[in-house]
Amino acid sequence: MKKFIISLIILLFAVNSFSQSDMPELLVNGGKSYKYVPNFSSGLNLGCYVVQRDIPVSFRFVSNSTEPMNLYSFSTSGVFQKELITTAVQQGGVLTFTGGKKDCGYVIEQDGVSYNFWVSGYIQTTNLEIDYSYTNMCNSARLTGDGITIPYYNIYGAMEAFPRNVKYNTWVWNDEDETLETSVEVSQENIKPSIDDKLVIDSPYEKTYITLVDDIPTYWGETVKEITTTEEFVPQAIFLKGVVTQLEREAENEIEVDTEDGSYGGSAPVNMVFEAYVNEDNYFCWQFFKSDKGPDDEDPVVYATYLDQTLNYTFKEAGTVYVRLHAENATCREKITYTISVSESFIDVPNAFSPGTSPGINDEWRVAYKSIVEFKCSIFDRWGIKMYSFEDPSAGWDGNYKGKLVPPGVYFYVIQAKGSDGQEYELKGHINILRAK
């Protein structure tokens, strides 16, 4: 076993001991062949080719060296059982060969370096069916059919398959415009089939026919061959997208509260709009919960559930609330969780301002605040006459009474307020109006 592993390492080093710029040129069947470049670990450093099944294999290999070349073929057992081919013709740095077999590999050795490739005969897909026995339909779909798999073997004798392309209709989310597009035809390319004619693709999110698009025949001048499922695919996968918008306020006297990346909230009241996009007839809801485990709590205690596609909600209580968009059907479940953190309350009351003195500068009396959910303020002169009252903490008094600026002097305020944290404020104090006589 140890000797075998060492041999593999030496072989892999020999196969890949040259740079891409040193790669010789190989032309299979006069260029009328489909070429696929497999993974580095396959050892097929000259690629894999698909040719017409009724046409013998021929190729032209052009090297940068004129040193002698040896040509070998190998079967599904790998290069360790390669067989020498004596009918190839070398002229300088060019090796030509005609009349070769398909469904086998070839090795060209020169200067201690092995150049390896595989040639497969074309197989046409003759039918395409949806495999509903597939157990991972929450993420993907599986197709079956005759001729999906065109096999090739790497240099170690492991079977692999040429990639396939499919197209179908599905839902697509446009991140730039934040819009949903339905019945969009998409192409999924370079999908590797399994060795038993099965092809796993990303699941469509709507009922759709699925088409295998086979452009391999175009490499020898034929048309693209398409084969479509005989029935529409019925998805079980859930398309789930939430759009969350926090309605911003532009009050200069409201203290800004920073939130963590990816979360919402700040100073209450926090006004939010939640929009849900869910495919088919899948059940969905908005779940509200609090949890010491955070947004990833798998079994939270939900205190409110809403079934609205568009939900307008105002958060007035301090603390962290998690809003989970949950969707499910008989087979699959999906969820997206959002964090809303509401700050504790605060009020700071100024004791002076100077209306009518320097326009635009300190000419309005306002409180500084955050997370005030109830508010009422009344302002009186020294004789108890009410000068002004308001119930919006973002508002203020401009020093006017009945359309005229009041005289400078001392005035008094009474504030009754309630914060997001339940704190009640009963504030009284004086306001000095400053103005040059």
C-alpha cells in the first residue's frame, strides 16, 4: 500500500510538473470535438473530449520539443495498465494518430512528462423525468433519464461525468431594486451528473418544466439538442425573502442611538414595516419573541404571531425583540430572524433660549430626548397664563404667544412623559428667555 501511495504521488507530480504556458496543443478529430477541462486532481492535464460515436478517433499533438514521444492507451482501470500504441507518427514536435478507440484514455510521454486525456463517444439523452423520491427537495431537485451521464475516467480509474446544462423558470430576487421577479427563465450550467444518470439541480421555486440543454453536438456541426420533462416540476423548496424597513425620523433634538450591524431599533417609538415574499401556497407568519439565546433560538417562546404579508408595527418597549419570518409546508421549513433593539428613555431640559435675537441660533426651546413614547408639555408665564402646549417631544416653543414674541424673563414648564422602559417623568422648571433690551 505504501509503495502504491508513493507511486501515485510521483505520477501526480509528473503529470502536473509543467506550467500552463508550456502546455502542448492537442486537436482531437480535427477540432470537431467537445472539450472539458476537469479538476486538477484527475490527472487529465490535456482534458476530456466527446466525439461522434460513429467517427474514429484521430488527433494531432504539437509539442515544444522534438524529443521522441511514446503513445499509450488506458482503460477504465487507469494509467497503471496502459498499453503501448505503435501506429502513431511523429514528425519533429508533431505526433499524429488516426483510427483510435473511443471511451478510453491516452497518454503521451515525452522528456519524462506525461500528457493525459480521455475520449468519450457521445451519448444522447432520450428522456428526462423528475425524481420525487429524492430526499433533499428542500434545497434541490433531481432528474433522471437515459443518457444524462456521459462518463470519463481519470488516470486512477475513477469514473466521473461530463457536466450538463439545464434551464427552467423560477423566482428571482432583484437585490438592487428589492423586487421579486417570477417566471424568470434561468440557466444552470456545468452540473456534474452522478454515474447512474441522475442530475441534481437547484430547486425551482415555481411549477415549471425543466429542460436539459445539450450543446455538445454543435461542436461537430449539429444543432443543440433539448429534452424537457414530460410533466411540470412541483417545488417543495420554499422561497423566503423578507424586506424590513425602519421608518426614520428627522427630529434634531432626538438623541441618536447606534444599533449593532444587521439589527434595527434605537430610540422609541421604532416604526417598522415588514414585508414577506413566499412562493406557492406555503404557510408563513411573523413570530415575535424574546430570548436569552438570541436570534438563533430554535424553540423560542413566541408571544405574538401575525399572518400579514405586509406588517406595520411600532415597538415602544425598551429591550431586544426578535422577529422571525417563518414558512413551512409538509416537507420543508425556512426562517429569517431580525433583531430590533429599543433603547431606554432619557430627557434633558434646557433652561434658556433667545428667540428673536439671532435667527437660526438658539431661537427655539426643545428638550433633548430618546425613547419617549408619551409626552405632554405646557409653558406658563409668572402669572400662570398658559403660553403654549404640545404633545410631540420633537417639537418645541419658539417664544411666541398669540403671534407675538413674549418679553424676556422667566417662564415655567410642566412636563408629563413616559419612557419605553416604563419610567414616568414629572418635570417642572423655569425657562429664561434672553434678549437684549
